[in-house]
Amino acid sequence: MLTLKQIRGDRAYVVERLAVKGFDAAPVIDRIEALDDRRKAIQTELDGLLGQQNAAAKQIGALMSQGKKDEAEAAKTQVAALKERSKSLEEELKSVAAELDAAIVVLPNLPAEIVPKGRTAEDNVVVKIREDYPTPMQGALPHWELAAKYGIIDFELGVKLTGAGFPVYKGAGAALQRALIAFFIERNVTAGYTEIQPPVLVNEASGFGTGQLPDKEGQMYHATADNLYLVPTAEVPLTNIYRDVILDERDFPVAITAYTPCFRREAGSYGKDVRGLNRLHQFDKVEIVRLEKPENSYAALDKMVAHVESLVAELGLPYRILRLCGGDMSFTSALTYDFEVFSAAQERWLEVSSVSNFESFQSNRLHLRYKGADGKMQLAHTLNGSSLALPRIVAALLENYQTSEGIVIPEALRPYTRFDIIK
């Protein structure tokens, strides 16, 4: 979340930047400033009352030693009244502080200066494109038809077992999933990321720390009996490893990766764009997370983008990289690059990765700090990226690599699948 120093230090800048995300910050900041002023006033009065109580306590001692019992009793009555007022103010301070925190967490992260203005995905900026699209074979089929033809993904069985959006991978389909996970993890580890195997259920504090709560609770699966949430991405448990942690400068950079199944309710999603693997409630994804000193975070973001690009390129898929406009960015992001691969049979672009810098927004929620060379505590910067999400990668592989003989496996994956074609 934003800090009070950011909000009050340059109100006009915060309002201007959040307008790029389509958020009207002025009325929220009005409330924040009023609550902060009230909090300061209460604290000042409390400090004054504490001083009066200390002075009165000394006075009572002096009066008692002088034998002035009646005056001492009157002073005691005064101290009791001061304590009662202090108790009332402490309760009010706690209430105002809670209201202040609740108001601050409503504000999204500030978008970086290079974030383009815009409201929808149509306003995103293409920063790179690999245009050597494969020529689809005559009569090319979409991946859901290929899945049925080769018996590798069973959508109807998933409906029977759970519901729509929970496919069952079978035979070569399951092997392809496993191969992609191993391929991505191995490449990430080679690039310097430490592999982690986190839980896929997280508590409320973890959801708050990375910004899923209270912003996206309606999109998360909630195990109400234990108040736990199924992870929408490995970003949540990975980043929360460092919640309430103080790092040393020597600890940077922190680079970790994990595979997890991911769970998203995708409430309100429907239509032709959600067919097959295009949008699921449960899917597999490999994630990369970095913690960086502020001065290094944007160089690290570029490095992450280059790494994800190398994965897509190694699979031989046509792709493009987009810089998201303000209106299409997440609540927590300062700058996001999306990767899309081209689906030959559907003749459309499919998002397969988002790589983002959150600057100090998550760290402030997480209380993730580090001690600088000057000994002062500072907020670290957090970054994360899909490396990669499997469903649409699988969809693109099936559609782009289909031939009259079967579905060819890219060379990079063959050491993991141990077969070179799905027949």
C-alpha cells in the first residue's frame, strides 16, 4: 500500500498518477488527511495528559510527605479523571487508526511514469513482436477439438468430477503438462532462481500482504471453516515468505521460483474466449519472484522480461510483449509487461505471462524492510512474473504444431516428454 509520506508529501502527484489507472483518488485522500489530522490531534492530547499525570503523581508524593492529606486526595481525584480521559482517547485513537488504514488500502499502487494512458487492453502498447507466425495446416483445428481427437484432455470428465474449468489431462496430455513444468523450473533454476515448494492454501494475512485482499476476495476460493484461501498464483506464498522480515543489503537480490496449481473463480467470465484452455478455474503455473533494492528493481524487471522471452522463444512460439496501460494494470502493479502467444487455429493472441514491478507497494503491506548502509530501515521492492502459465501455452503448442501426422513436440521439450510427436 502507499505510505502516508507518499500521499501527504505530494497529493497532486498521487491524484494525477492514479488517474492514469482510472481511479479518482481525491475524495479518498480527503478522508485520509482528515483521519490523519484527527489521529495526530488525539496523540497530542494523549501525550499532554500523560505529562499532566506524571506531574500530578509527583505532586501527590510531595503533598503526602508534607502531611497535606486532603490536597493529596484532591490530586488523586484529578489523576483518576485524567486516566479516564486518556482511556477514552486511546480507544478513539485505535478506532481512528483502523479507519485510516482501511482508507489507505483502498488506493491502488502508483503507475510508473512510462505507463501509457488508456482504459482497456486495446490501449496497451506493443513493445516487441516476433512475427514469423506459423502457417496453419489446411483445416487446422482449435485445441479443444485436438484434445478430443487425440484423447489428451477431457473437458467433460472435468465437469463430471468438479465442474466447468477443471479439465482432466490424460496420457500424452498429462506428460506434456509435467514436461512443461520441469522445463520451466529447470530453466529458472539455471537462471539463478532458488526453487521453493510452498503450500497452496494461505491465510488472510498472506492474501493482504500481496494485495489480493481486500481487492480480489471475490475471485479467490475460500475455505471458510479454517479461513484459508486457495492460491491464485505462487506469488502469494512466495512473497509472503518475507513478510515481517528485515533483510540486510547483502541478502539482495532474492530470486525464487515455484510451481503450484492455481485457483481462480473467474467470476463473470463467459463467452467464446473462455472455451477449452483459454480460461480455467484450476491451472498450473510456474512463477518467479524477486526482491530488490529500489535502485536496482527496474533493471531486474528488464532481466525478468528477457528471461520469460527466452522461454517462449525456445518453445518456438510467435509472441508479442505489451506494456500495459493504466486501465489494464493490476491494483498492485507499478509497471507490467504482458506476454502473448499467437494461436494459429483461433487466430488470436493468448496471454501467457505478466511480469510486474510493484516497487514498495507490497513491501509496505508485508512490513518487508532492509537495513541500508546508513543503518536506516527502508522498504524493499518486490517483482514477480509468470514463467510460465501452462494452459494457453499448451493451447498454442497444440494448435501451432499440429500436422497431418500428429502434434509435433518442440525440440526443447523432447528431453522432458521423451516423445517427439502426439499421434
